[in-house]
Amino acid sequence: MSIEEAILLDTLRCRLNFLRTGRSLSQVAVSSA
């Protein structure tokens, strides 16, 4: 697996997790990032 693929998978996973938890927790996720 290349670095680009790893980054894309991580981005997709974070995006799916964001959609799953809801936008109410978006501020917490951004502040902790």
C-alpha cells in the first residue's frame, strides 16, 4: 500500500466516522485534531 492510498483511506474513515457520529460533535473533533 502506498502512502497516498493510506492517506485516502484514513480520510475516508474519518469522513464516515464524522457522518456516523453526527455534526453535533464536529466542533469537538476539530478542536481535538
